[in-house]
Amino acid sequence: MTASTGAPAPEQREKWSGQTAFILAAVGSAVGLGNIWRFPGQAYESGGGAFMIPYLIALVTAGIPLLLLENGIGHRFRGSAPLALRRVHKRAEGVGWFQIAVSFVIGLYYTVVIAWAVSFFFFSFNLDYAEDPAGFFIGEYLQLGDEVKLGFDIVPGVMWPLLAIWAIAIIVLALGVHNGVERLNVVGIPLLVVTFIVLAVRAMMLDGAMDGIEALFTPDFSALADINVWIAAYGQVFFSLSLAYGVMITYASYRKKRSNMTAPAFVVAFGNCSFSLLAGFAVFGAIGFLAHEQGVSVAELDGLTGVSLSFITFPAVIAQMPGGPIFGAAFFASLVIAGLTSLISLLQTISAALQDKFGWHPRGSAVAVGLIMATLSVLGFSTTTGLYLLDTVDQWSNQLGIVAGAIGMVAAVMIARRGREIALHLSAVSTLGVGRAWRVLVVGVSLLLTYMLVRKTVELATQGYEGYPGEYLAVFGWGTAGFLVLIAIVLPLMPWHRAIAEFDAWPTEGQLEEAAAGAARKGGA
């Protein structure tokens, strides 16, 4: 099945240097702040060691199938999310732009969290936050206002590191896929893993560390009867693998035409899972020490997930432990590296879409995207009310936007009847083939995601969020959702810079069948 009648002009897409570079880049996108501050707390609150059962089931039945789908779309149809999905079906371009809009919104506030980590890296050397970690972070550093509203009072201590992060991001993007994005991940990911191994070993040597590890991994099997635990497991897997941002579609499009696409997906999925477990040991080993020092149980501590864990609870640990300044600097440096590699994947996805649509040069696209986003990021999130805005926008873009983008992607593939074609493509170029079972899993996942989306939408519509004023949520919560939809409607109406949106798929589906059969025979030999 082809999507056009005429051959397009030849495309010169940038490429990864090889499979290792692709895997490191994909891992760099998947492994982010959520692995460090979301997974340990989520596991602790959802049955401890028992949480690993639904988590691994979710990884196999949802995470890997969708990762394979995105790899197949990107590699088969050779484009950024909007271009590749348009080649899947002409009317699916809007789904791609919806995903790009999600990456755009998340990139605006993700950067400021990295900037906080940069600041706390330097604060760690003198333990500036030691006396009152919560008061220091909320009051002295963020200067958070009491009223939930949009403010424009810039906090210089947040703005300057934020601008520095944006400068680094623009430079990396401008250097291109090979010289910029690839080299950042080739250096950053091994450094991140080594640093966190050291942190985990040091944390487990602290007094009370085993109490923290025990609290994290002691199984509560009764939690498996709670549907919310299963939804949390699927949500954790889904969000931590960078699915439905358009990232994996874009990254897969930079692979050479004869590249193994299934085995790297398993490496990325289980590598991401392994890092989450490593983070769990480091984080809860340190939390066990804090509980020991305060003479309380781990269950009596607050702030065991999210922003509070990294910028309030962990500074309290660092302030009391031997060698705290070194441990603290290493921890916040790890947050910076993990955040930066994920941020770059979001920005590269946006830049690639604009390059495909409007014919922009990679360097010019990097500068344009960086400057626009940096301006909005500073004006919105480095202010005295920035934390409120971050919290609200994150809830709508993450909990609603990403899920809706995934549902739209699966629907486009199935409506266009491209599922079998993508399966054949993956089987033809890879050592491990996929077939009907994979397609069934993808459809099943989309049904589960639809349930999650409806459930969360009803909850936000009827219960609000965090007690924030209704008018604030209407503007910045539902307004975020409206922005995502608007981009998905408007951008497809704009013309492509040349005839690349239409596509003669090669090899044909018949040739793919022969290639897939040959690969299967070779694999079984």
C-alpha cells in the first residue's frame, strides 16, 4: 500500500552514526527526572515490591509495544512526527502536530526544573539549604507568592541558570543530530549511570539505609487488587519511556534504512526500567538515613515524590549525612544530566518538525525554537508564581495531552490499516519479528489509555486540581489543552515547503512480506 502516486524529491535526513548512538539517545530521552523522583515514590505508595508485578506487566504489554510502534512509524515513513503520520494517513498530520505541541509545552517548564538543579548543585558545596530545606526552597530561592495567579516578578536566582540551560540547549541543537544530540548522549548517559551507581552505593552505606530499602521493596500484595495501582503502573511506564511526544518517531527516522529496530526497543525499555530501580536504591537508601537521624519511620516522612523529594527531602538528607556537600553536588549534577538529555530530545523533535514542514535549516530552526521557548519559559516559570504555573500546566499536558496523543497515533495507524505494514517493516529489518500479537497489544493499550483519559478528564473537570481557583485552572489548565488542539488544527492547514508530505513507500508491502519471511527463516536457522 502506498500513500501517493508520484515519487518525492530525494530527502537528505541527518543520521545517527550507528545503533549504539541511537540507543543512547533513546535512553537519554527516556531516562529523565521522572525516573529519579517519580518512580521510587510511586512504587512506595503502590505496594512497594508488589508494584513491580504490574510495572513489569505494563512494560511488556504497553511500553514495549508502543515503543515498537513509534520506531516502526519513524523508520518506515522517514520523518518527524507530523510528516511520518501524514505519510501513514493524510489526515493524521494533526496528530503529529498535537504531539509536537505537547513537547513544546513540556519543554517550557522542564527547563526550569533543570535550572533549579543547577542552582542546588552550587548550593550543595556550602550547604546553603541545610538549616531549613523547605523554607529555603519555597521562600528564599523560589520566593513563591501566597496567591495562585499569574505574576511577572522575575526571580533572578532562577532566571540566570534558566538562561544558561537554554543557551546550552540551543548550541547542542545547532550542532545537529550527529555532532550535537548524539555526542551529548554518548558522554552524558554513561556519566549519569556511573554517578548514580556511586550515589546508590554511598546511600546504602548510611545508617538506616536498609530501613529505607526495606520500606521501598517490602511487598504489599493486597495493593494488586486496587485498580489505581495498575493504572499507576501503566502510567509510570508510559510516561517514563517518552512515548507520544513524537520523540521516538523522530529519533527512529534518523536511523539508516537497513537498521535493526526491535532489539534496541527492548534495550531502551529494560535499560530505563533498570535505571529506575537504581534510582530507587539511591533515593530510599538516603531517605532511610533521614528517618534514622530523625528517630521516625520512613512512613512518617513527607515529600517522598516529585519536586518535594528532590528539592526539600533530599537536601535535608544531604545536610545531615557525612560528606554531604560531595553527595549533594553529585545528586544535583545527575538531575541536570538526566534532565538535559530529555530536554534536548523534546527540542530536537520540535525542530525536526519545523525543518520538515517549512524547510528550515537545522541551525536556524534551533535558534528560532530556542529563543521563542526561552522567552516564554523565563516569563512564565522564573517568576514568583512560576511553581503554581508549572504544577498546573504539567497536570494537563502530561496527564491529558500525552495520553490523547497516543490514542490518536494508534487510531491513525489502525484506521489507515497500516498496522500490518509496520509489523512487516519491523520484521523485515530486525532480528526479532513482530506479528498479530503485537497488533492486538497495541489496540488493547489504546483502549486502556482511553479509559485513563476519560477518567482523568472527568476528575479534573469535577474536582479541580490542588484547590487552585477555578478561573486559574480554566486559563492555564484547560487553556493548555486548548492550545494543543489549536496547534493540531492550524499547522496541517499550512503548506509544506516541497512535495515531501506525499510518499511512495519502498519497499512495497509485497516486498516487505518476502523480506520478513526471509528474516524469519534466517532467525530460525
